[in-house]
Amino acid sequence: MLLIGSHVNFKESQFKGAVLQALSYEANTFMFYTGAPQNTFRSSLNHDLIKEAQELMKGKIALDKVICHAPYIINLANKDNLAAWNFSIEFLTNEIKRVQELGVKYIVVHPGNYLKLDVEVALHNIIEALNKILEQDQDVTILIETMAGKGTECGRNIEEIKTILDGVKNKDLIGVCLDTCHLNDSGVDLSKFDEYLDLFNKKIGLAKIKCVHLNDSKNIMGSRKDRHANIGYGTIGFTNLLNVCYHPLLKDVPKILETPYIGENAPYKEEIKMLKEKTFNPHLMEDVTLKN
């Protein structure tokens, strides 16, 4: 069974609202932020809504396949600003506690930006931060996201991801989230996805892949820009994304859409339909634009 969903909103009725939105897209998984991804403001969790959400999910969405995403402002790579680095550690630790309250098992994290540091120093900082965070009593796995290499991003290739994973002591609680737009923009040819997976398996191991962000890209391969496009409407293309989506080695891994809204409307129900039916919709833009 294809595990497919999208990013959903948490602000309307919290976890219950997120579940209802995912079900409205005919999804069987989803990803959410526990608050705005651009800031650290977090409201208290409503446990009645959590229980209602978990009831709604029964038989439709497996809780252990749901993904949380940490906010973008976390930067574990730069220890030059020690106060900001310690704040990132504290904030991610608290986010993990919130995720545990929801019963969710995975949180995706951008590894961070090295800014003026050497990459090797930044990778060491990420490892040190993760080891501090994973000292806590928890059962939430941190997934390091593959990055496009925009600016001074860490995690832009298999070698950097491997360095991070190798340095983490609690290896049972660390994994990887592949992002197809980021892979393309970092220089990976997704028409040769089997070759990428083979190299990943040799260097890290496919068992570490716990999530895939399924996005097309507005950029040419190797551009290092990170601009998502709707499924089949970018430079990666529908056929290549469909191959990722249905790859037999990733069949139990949730696929999450983070594609752009079309006008003011979310395209996720229509894109999920395309992927389920394995048929590209050349009228996606018009269909989504005409939604009420």
C-alpha cells in the first residue's frame, strides 16, 4: 500500500485538525509542525484533541507513520553563537517532548548552516548537539533531512549525512529524510534513483530512510536553490517522482508532499490522486484554482 500524504496545518484544532485535513486529502499519512515553522511560539497541547485525533486515525492513518517537522530556525551547526546554539538544543528537546505527547515517533530536522565556520567544525557541532538531545529519556527518532546545498547548508550530500549519523551515539534514534527537490538541487540525477539508493545503502544503509519529502523542483539539477514545484510541473518530472514514490525498497516509508499552493488552494488531494492513479494530470493548475 502506498503511504502518501502531505504537510497539514496544526493551528486549527491542533492534532485533530491536522488529522481531519489529511483525511480530506484522502491521505494515509501526514506531516505537521507543532507551531509556526518560522518562530518558537508554541501553545499548550490539548489532550482531549489528541485523543479525538487518535480515534479518527484508527484504521485510516497509522500513528507510527506520521511525521513532525522541527522549525527552520533551529541551527545545530553554528556554535560560534553559543547562546543561540544552546537555545536550538533546548528548543528541539522541548519539541521532541511535545511530539511524544502526541504519540508521534519521528521529527525531521534541518541540520543547520555553517555560516563562517569550516564545514567539518559545523558537522562536529551538529553531532555534539544531537548527542546532548538524545541523552534524554525519549523514543522519538530524529530524521536528518537531505539539503539542497543552498548558501551554507550542511547535509548536502551522502558523505555529510553519514558523518553526522556516524557521530551520533544513540543510533537507534537517528535516521534520514530524503527530499527529492533538495536531492535534485544538490546535484543528484533522480532519473538514476537506483544508483543513488545503491550508494546510500553502501554508505549508510537503506534502513535509516524513514521519510521521503516528495517534491518537484523549479530548478535545474545542481542549482543549489531549493524551490519546490508541483508534482510533474518541475524539472524532475512526473515519471521520476512516480519511480521514487513506488520504489520497492521504500514501500514502507511515508511519502510527504510539500508542494506549493496554487493560488490560495492546497493541491494535495489532486496530487495524491495523480500519484495513486499513476497518471499525470495536465490540468492540475486549473482544477485546483477552480476549487471553492
